[in-house]
Amino acid sequence: MNILKSTFMILLLCLNILSCEETKMDAYVPPPSNSDDEKAEGDVSPLFNADESQWPREASELTSDFTNFPSSSDVNNYINTSVSSPSPPCPSNGQNNITLITSPGVGLDNEVNFAAQGARRLLASFYQSCKAIDITVDSRTPSLKGITKAKIIDGQRGVSGGYLRKVINKSLLVKSHKILSKLDKDPEYPGPECKDATERPPIYGYGSRAFPNRSGTVKIFKKGGGVARTSQNASGIDCSAFIATALGSQGLKVSTSSGPFTANTTRSFHGQLSKSNSCLKKAIVTPEDIIRAGDMLNVAGSHIIMIDQVGKDPLGIEKYAAIGSCTAINPAEFNFTYIHSGSIKGSYGPSRVKANMHRSGTMWNNLRQIAVKMCQKKIENNSVKTPTASLAGISSKFSLIRHQSSNPACLSDKRIKIEGEDCINKCENIKQDV
């Protein structure tokens, strides 16, 4: 009887342990990577190591006034050999002088918001509408129609071996586009001083770069090297050019020795992090403070985005720390939005996106890994500030980047102007608390 009683008690204890374990969720196992999450072309340009003083000469060799994008072969050579973080684009010898406009209020607001405001300003400028900021792409958004992609289109090769895009049916593209379709039905669109974005739809174009001309304006309504020359009209821009322009529009310098605009790739953004005079640093985080509006997620050789709005418990740390299941954190539950130009949903290009539409990929798996580690620290009641650069298990290509806006040397009193921004300068949702 004693043996049976002991056996029964052991069985009850085991069942109790199992029932307790059931409150913990299974560890998250990422699904196979979706190529739509990150651009498939990659970025084969080297980490920038060119002499910054060579920027004006190199750029002027490509196009004398920075307004016309050079040929695909020129861009290919430029990205592979010449992309660097430039010194101020007004050389001391007076050649190729660029007129920049004063940047109002730089350094007066929350330091993490200026970059996000720059991304919003650029996004609204592409669509020539304040409404574009409030529309988000998510998992339910249908893929675009009327666009095709290939590495060679009508004899033209994609930049650095990447894909070219071609708009083959502009009407179908507009109708299938979440933003453009609404604007097309708006009787008040386009407004005064505004262009009609449905006539030149913004799309993702790998290798479509943007530079300021002599008046200090970045011309965004052009195809660039990532859109086929035979394509119907489109405004192409790639991910790193989008972020570079967003920063420049706010006078946010990439290094203390640079001007308000730098033309970096994902690799050269990554390379900036190791420079002593860099204004970009890998973020220092706590379980309560990991991502902020204006932070950038970058995968060298792949993709870069700008975090826009951060919701409650944005990475699920509070939820999963409470039940002791940090490894169950899932990117599909991330609660924040970002702005970028990317290849998702059929080359949507400039767009505001809900992060929880992603399931896997280098960017999202690494951000999840940071969240897991911070969740574990929260369980340990450890709120010590942790440099993300010190975290084990994070890919060397991935960075959570924060602009050092609190450093006056990282702020320029000038900024570049975005073509068409006069149309959206009064948008209240550009400067709202992001």
C-alpha cells in the first residue's frame, strides 16, 4: 500500500510539473525565409573606404548637374568602386557648388524623431499627399499588378546583377496600389503645387540612387538605374537611397565631418558604425527601451528601414517575460511600423509598413534575437544598459542603428530639399509625435 501511495504521489507531482510547464509557450521556430521580406538583389558594393574628398569629382563625372541618372554600366561601376560617405557637398574650390537651405528647428525636438520625420516627409513627397503617411502596407495588402522584374529587360541589365523593374501597365498598377488607388479616386487630388503621382508611380528600383543638384534639391521623380529605360513612367528609388535622402532632408549628418547629405549603401551605412567620427551608432538598449522612432534596422548587403511608430510592448517582451517564455517571441506579433523603399508586395517601393507582416529573414530574426535576450534580462530584473554590439548570436551584418542627434556635431544647419516637398510642407502628420 505504501508503495502504491508513493507511486501515486510521484505521479501527481509529475502531472503538476507538466501542467506548470504548459503555461510556457513553445520556442518560436522561424519559417523558411520569404524573399519578399528582404530584397533579393543584395548589395555587392564594398564597405566604403574611398577618400571622402573625392566625392564631388566622382559624382560630377557621372552627371554634371546631378539631375540625370547615368547609364546602368556607369552606376554599376560607381556603386562597386566609388560610393562613400562624402564630405560636405560644397567643395572649397567652389566647383559644383550646391545651395542648401536652412534646416528649421534641428536639434530642438526629441532626438529620435527627426529621422522618422524625414522618412515621412520623403514618403509624402513621393505621393504628393499627406494621406500617404497614414496608409500602411500589411500582410493583407494585395501584391501590385502591372509591374514585371528581371535581371535583363530589353537588353538592359540590372545594376550590379540585381533585378530591373518595368511598369508594363500603369493603369493596372494604380488600381492595385493601396495608396495610389485612393488618391486616384480623390476629386481633390492632386492639390495646389502638387504633381500627380499616379502619372509617375513610386516603385522600388534597386540601384535607383538620388543626389542633390546644384540648388540642393534631390530629384525624386525619375526612373533611376533600377527601372528599365523602356518602362512606362515611374519614380524609382532603392532602400539605402531612401534612407540617405530622409536623413539629409532633416540635416542629420552621417559623420561629424560630412555634410547634410551622404549617399550610402547598406554596406557603407554598416561601415560607418566602426568609424570614430560616425554619427551612427549601434543602439544601447534595456528591456524597457529597445527600439525608438527614427532608429534604423540595417542588414549589410541586403536592406535598411526606418522605424516610424512604436506601439505598446513593440517586441512582445512584456508579454513573454510575464509567462517566462522568452523564446516564444514571434516577429508576427511585433507592434511597430517602419518606412522604407523595398521590394515587398511586388515592388511597392516607398511605403509605411506594419512590422508584424514579416515572419522571417535576417533582419527580423536578429531583431527577435535581441528581444529574446532583453526579455531574459527582464525576468532577471536586470535593467542595465546593454550595447547591442555586445550581444552574442547577432549576425555581424545586422545592426540596430541610432543617430546621435544629441551631438551638435552631427547636426547640420543646412538640409537638402526634396523635389515636390512644397506640396506637403503643411502636412501635420509629418511632425506629429512619432
